[in-house]
Amino acid sequence: MFRKTLLAAAALVAALAASPAPAQTLRIGLAEDPDILDPTLARTFVGRIVFASLCDKLFDIDKDLRIVPQLATGFTWDDPKTLTLTIRQGVKFHDGETMDAEAVRYSLTRHLTMQGSFRRGEINSMESVEVVNPTTVRIRLKEPFAPFLAQLTDRAGMIVSPKAAEAAGPQFGTRPVCAGPFRFVERVAQDRIVVERFPDYWDAGRIHLQRIVYQPIPDSTVRLANLQAGSLELIERVSPNDVPAVQRNARLRLSMSDELGYQGITINVGNGPRAQTPLGQNAKVRQAFDLAIDRATIIQVVYNGMFTPTAQAVPPSSPFHVRSLTPPTRDVARARALLREAGVQTPVRIVLTVPNAPDARQVGEVIQAMAAEAGFEISINAMEFASSLQAAARGDFEAYYIGWSGRTDPDGNLWSFIHSRGPQNDGRYSNAEVDRLLDAARVESDPEKRIALYEQMYRIAVVEDRSRLYLWHRKNIVAHTARLSGFVAVPDGLIRVRDLRLAN
């Protein structure tokens, strides 16, 4: 297997090196192939990286997690349920249409109401959007909603061309039209996404690249080999095991920051026939499974000890991290006792779905070995990443090892995944008290009171029900050629293209 990986790496390096990129083309290696390029329907982290060049948002965040203007130049809260936005003038969509208040109204309404929208759960407190004049939008909420502005710093705040979206209908994601610094050129599945500089971009003076080519390369070893060979200029999610090699290479630069999200295991407790398993139907079995896992050991074996074990959705760097909630200590004897109390036949068989990447498969194999000692028999189902997301959404899984890149407000890491109405609650977990606590945290503006509500929620959803096992918080690790300047690491892990330059 190791020899095959090296041969594959060498072959890909040779193929890419044989076709040198045009001047001022930035080639970026992605860890997966993104899903649909429609900000309303998309859910992958790598898709967000591509959107950073295609689709500007109402607001963005900076490296210190402050909310900063983008397509909106300012805002005022007229009262706790009424938000007025001032819209930037002189902005064009890639199809030449004007980006104005009506386009903002259209896009926010689309995010809220479109069939299959993954943004609905992020902005479902929104009651209406009113166009006051071409540069002013008034948003009315059903109730006070503390995270609302933060939601507009990501895909829920991306504004699409109404004309293009109406013309394309459900096919909009195959040729997106937004108001970002680059416009879509082509996509070849599992091979590349190409975008080119949009000459009418409102902030064109900060765009110095002519073209960007995003190349999905799931194997981190192959991604690094292409960067070292000069066939790529930047790669995201460098393996922690490869960090020393990057640091030793004078032609490369390394950037590391703590992520806003988490890695964990979603358990199917109510999404179709595959939820009807001992794991899906018995909380004691899920508790036993959790106690069979040694987070610190997995991190040491697979990730060179660089990540942080967790039992919750937000990292220690967040002011909303619940300090009293710590990861469980591995306890094989207690895990076996819980299986006996549950009255299930051992070994308990579980199919664990993992993305088809070397590190994810290795995580699955370590969990497989650990769980076997406690009375579980784990089968690993490795799937192409976007396909695994689709399978999870339709309930075609038992347990799913998956991560979330994270948001600045904790609601962005929780509500959509744990609330019974959450659009990304793939396991269909449902608990009325958990719903109540999550809803209460959304309308509470006092940080300490919000933390207390989240702590109560975790005690039920995570400690008692174990509907989702939070495992660790990663680091965002990006490597790029020393010829590239202007890269700024932001904790959300996105690759922002403003001010990037390539020296000859």
C-alpha cells in the first residue's frame, strides 16, 4: 500500500509538472472534492474554500474573529428583532447584473425557503426581508436571535444573482453566478475547479491573480509531493506528520491555527431502517462505544499528538467552551459492563462510515481495534467524501466519522446538527428538552447565561444520550510556496484570495 501511494504520488507529480500553469495562476490542493457549488445547498468545508473566491458575503470575519463589512457596509439593530443593513453600491454580479437590496432580499429568501436548503436552520429566525431602497434592507426576526449577524459571515450571507439563479433553477450549482473576485470557468468532477479574475469586481485593486485552479487530492502525501515539486502553490489540511518536512524546506512556508470546529462520530438514532441497531436504539451501547475510545491515543498515533481531545462542539479557545465538560477516560471494563446492562449480544456489530482519505481510514482502524477490546465488531466503510455526505443525509449509515469546520458563534456548531429540526441532523436525534435549551440559547444575549444553557444541553445530548461523539479539535495547517505572499490565516480555515500575490 505504501509503495502504491508513492507511485501514485510520483505519477500525479509528473503529470501536473508536464503542464506548467500560466503566469499568475494559483493552484490549490484540496483534501476533498467539494459538493454542489450552490451556497444554499452546499455543506462541505472545501466548498467554502472555493466560495471564498466566487461568492462574497454580506459580512466576513478577520483573523481576530471580528465581523467586518463585505457586501454590506454597515448595520444597525433598530430593536432586538429588527436589523437594518446598508448595502454596498457599485457591485456587479459575474453576469453583469447589479447587486442591490433586491438581490439581497432574493438571496436571503432563497436560503430560507428553497427545497433542500442547508441554510434554513441557520437563519430560520428570520420572518421577512424588506427592501427599503436600493441600498437598504430591513430584516425582521420572529424573536431575538443572538447568532444572526454571525450567520451572515458565511454561506447564509452569500448573495447570488437572481437572474442567473432563476434561469438555472436546480442546476445553478453547476455554474454559480455571484459577486466575488473570481468567476466560475469550469468543473471536472474529482479533477479540478477553475475560476478566473472578474475584472468588474468592486475591490479589484486587491486581486492580483488571474486564475485559480482547485484540485481535489484526498491523499495528504500526494498533496505535499505536488507542492514540493512545484505542481501546486498551496495545500490545505497538511497532515501533522508532514509538518517537519514542510518546516525543513526553505522553499515552503507553513501556517497553523486552531480550528473553530470539531471531528466526531454521528450516530444514526432515527433516520430510517439503519437506525434500528443496538447502537442506534440503546444509549448504554453508545456510552459503551464512547468509553471504548481513547481520544488522546488516536491523536498521537494518527496526528502526531497535535490535536486537542474534546467532548463538545466548540474548542477551548472559544468563550463558549464549557470548562466543566471534559472528554471521558477510556474504561474498557465499564464499557463491557454497560453492554451487559443493555442486554445485547456481543460482539455488537457496527458499520463505521469514514471519508476515503488515509488519515480517516487510519482513525477508523484504530477505533476498530480499541472497540474490539470492549465487545464491539467494527466494519469500516470508506466512501468518497461528497458521496458519504449524501449517504448520511438519506440515513444510509450506522455511525459516521465526520468533522465540521466551525463557526464563530456556538449556535453554528450545534443547532443544525442536534436540534430535531436541524437540516444537518443526519442521525435524526430528537429530544424535546435539548430543543428547548438550544432555542433558549439562540435568544439569550448574555454570554454567561448562554454558556449555562449549553452546559445543560450537553449533559443531556452528549453525556446521557450520546447521539454524537465529539472526539477532537484539529489545527488548520496550510503550506504554500515561498513565492506566495499575502496569505492570512483565519481560524475558520478558509483560503481568502484578496492580497495574494505570486512572485515569478
